[in-house]
Amino acid sequence: MGGDVFEEHFRSYADGTTTISYGLRDHAIGLGIDPGTILHIRNGADLTLFSPRPMQEGRRRLGLPAEAFIIGYSAQDSFFDLDPIFDSVRQLVEGGINAMIAMSGHAPSRVRHSIARFGLESRARFLGYLSWDDYPWFLPSCDALACPFPQTVYNLGRWPGKFGEYCAAGRPIVFNPHGDLADFATGDQVPGIACAFDATAFASAFRKLHESPGLCERLGAIARSRAVTDFDWHNVVDRLEHFYGEIIARRAECAAGIAIEPHTTMTDSGHKRG
């Protein structure tokens, strides 16, 4: 009861609501909140800090092998849903590809145990917490970036913040088209390869990228373009400030006894639901 009160009960008292995912937006509507007072808005990315950089320069800086096909995964201390990624690296290696996985952040012991279970001890690099001088070099030093995102309640209620940074780095992303990531999985501006949450599907996507450097380059350019379009913090902040302005104006007009309709831009007009 207490958890429900603190998480949900007060929501309907607000003049405006922001949600980071479609799942939370739909949940808010289910609580009786007027959709016209909801702004669906995702995290942005620093497009200057995270940018395409020379791959080999990054590898030399971080001590990563020059010739390997490196799959990157960034985190701080939350490492989720990685077993299919690890298994896909195993499949690539057994197929004769010089593949490895590199991870930033503090990986818990269970992750290291999984690496050992898949026989990848010599094919994994744990970079730990990287400084702000080094971290922006990590993502561009990888051939492909992994964003496992199975269709779970947890994922439907969140936005994977790393996705915007991945796009900004200009490298192709292999991801699962669930939750909000479905918006990035169709059309001619997909910033990588969307696949099933399955080791064989991940391996197939990574193999395709390994076999076609030109495809990697093209998808990386699309990723950077999506970052500029969808994740520039300046645009994100502008949308949020505009939302605040509309909410304040609407409250003032209501206080004056003037009935108005919510403006369409308050209902996430900047994103089309996939």
C-alpha cells in the first residue's frame, strides 16, 4: 500500500507529467492522467563529448588490440541480459572470427563467471570505470556496440541511456526492437541491426557487420545522424522548457476561468510510436 501511494497516488495532482518511456506514459494514462498533460521525453546525449573518433587511436589509448573485431558494451555497475551477447561472441570465435567483447564499468562477479562459462576469458576486456578523458574514446574504438533489450516489464518501463551515446559515437548498434527501441528499428534510418534477443540472432548480426566494413560505416553514419536528430540535449531541453511554458500558461488560464485544450506538442509530437 505504502509503495503504491509514493509511486502512484500523487501523480494525478500534478499539472504536468514527464515520462521517459512509452510504458510509463501508458501506465500514467491508466492511472487516469490526461494524455494531453503528459510529455514523453528521453535522455539526450552530449554530441560534443561523444562523437566519431579514430578507431585505432582509441584502441592504442585503451590498450585494445588493433586487429580484433571488438563488440563494445558500456555500463557503470548495471550489467543486464548479457549472456546471449557472450554466447554470440563464442559463436563468432568458433566460426574463425577474431572477435572479442570489451566492457566499461565495474562488472560484478556474475558477469565474470558468465565470461568463464562461455570460455571467453581471453576474449573479454574489463576496462573498469573510465575517466571522462578516456570514456569518449571507448565507444568509437569498437567495431559494433551491443544493446541487449529483451521485452521485459523492466525494459518497457525505461529508456536505455547508453543508446543515445552509442548513436553519438557513430558506430553501428546491435539491439532488440522492444519498448522504446522499437522507434529505431524500422525505415531507412536504423542505426544498426535490430534482431531477436537470441545468441544466434546476435551472432548473425555481428557476423554481417564483420563481413562488411562498408555496412559498418554506413550504419555508423546513420547512428550519428539519429543522435543529432533525436538526442541533442539542446533540443531535448527546448522541448522540456516548451512543455513547462504550456503547463504554466494553461494553469494561469484555468485560474482565470478560461477553458483551453491541451496543445498537441504536449503529447510527444516529436516521436512517433513504433
